[in-house]
Amino acid sequence: MMKEITSVHNAAAQLLRELQKPRARREHGLFVCESAKMVGEAVALHLAQTLFVEKGREAEYAQMAAQAESTGCALYVVSQAVMQAVSTAKTPQGIVCTAKIPEPPKTLTGKRIVALDGVQDPGNVGTILRTADAAGFDGAIFGPGCADLYGAKTLRATMGSVFRVPVMTTENLPETLEAMKREGYAVAATELGGEDFYAHCPRGRAILVIGSEGQGISGPVRAAATHHLALPMRGGAESLNAAVAAGIMIYEMAREQA
């Protein structure tokens, strides 16, 4: 049974707007899904807490709403004005939900992991996670200074991969990498002037470290690496966008270790 909301001052609508802020997401343990695809995945995983459907589109999302209700999710129908007010999307799809932030893993296992060292652009962070998902990587590590995984721009760029790739966060990336080296992982730092990536791409269990867009890999992370690698630049460009470079290397690592 859907309750109707016609005012942006309604408490449930206000919470949606508040959750656009990182601090509120941390306090409530919730984030916002703003596309039908993301909402559908949150509902299927029983993470959706409240579901908002634009008035006049109830039939379009009836099946999703019924599934959400069966998991205990609260349902609301909202006016177009309220939907516009609570959504960060330029063209809202008529459905949003709040979802529980999954408990992050304390450790990661598996053959292939990508680590982000201060990657600040939300689009790059989301795209790298989506690429890691597509290539079959087993997880991701976010060090300090990375874009918020649950911010609207990052989430849009993941295209749902946020639900499928385990993401471990750490305040001390070098220490985490050292611990994983002791578990048998190679740590490949990507940096200008490094050895040819294709010739020295690590086999076996490996972590691919992507540095920040402006500064690259930090000194302590570089010191923890077992490999220092770079993509060959045969043209005039000195470097590549972080997500593009990560995509090339992620797929090469997946191919080498298949």
C-alpha cells in the first residue's frame, strides 16, 4: 500500500535530500538509488528501505514495488515536483529508493583486485569499478582521498557494479598492501616511467594500483609495490585518463591470468 507525498517538506522526502551528503549517508547507513536499474538491484538484494514512485507511473513500476513491499520496504507515491526536488538526475526516471549500505569486507580474497590511491573523480571511480566487474575482478580497495562510492555521480558511473564488486576501505593503503603481499599478492603500481606493462604484467594473485589523477601513486604506496609499470606511449600524449588506463590494464591482467 503506497502512501502519498505531495510536499518536499515531508520527513521521508527530506531524508532523501539529506542523503545526498556524505555525512548523512554515514550517520544513517543509507544511500540513494536514482535509476530503475539501480533500484531494481537494491530491491532484489533486499537492501531497499523506502521506495518512491512518481504519481502516474505506478503501473510501470508495479512489479518492482510489489517485490519491494514483500521485503518490508516502505512505499510512497510522490508528485512530479517532489520527484524533481529529491533527485539529482537531470531527467528522473520516476523511481528512487533509499538502500542500506552493505557492511564493507575487512579483507579480500581472490586472484585479481584493483586498488585506488586517491582517485578523486567520481566518474573515474565508478567507471573503474564497473570495468573491474566486467573483467571478473574479485574486489576493490579504496584508500584515503577517493571519491565517495555512494555519491550520486559515482553510483551512476558504476551502473550497478557497486552491488557486485566487494569494496574494502582502508585509511592506510600501504599497510594494507604490505599485509596482502604477505598473503602472496603481487602489487603492481602504475606510474609514468615504469616498466612496460605488457612485458611485466604480473601473473597469479595480483593487485593493480591506480593513482590519483593529478599526483599519481603516492610515495608510501610506491614503496609497497612489487612491480612499477606503465602503458607504452607511442604517440604524443604523456598520459591517459585514469579510468581509461585502468580499463586497459584490468583487461590485460584478466587475460594474462585466465
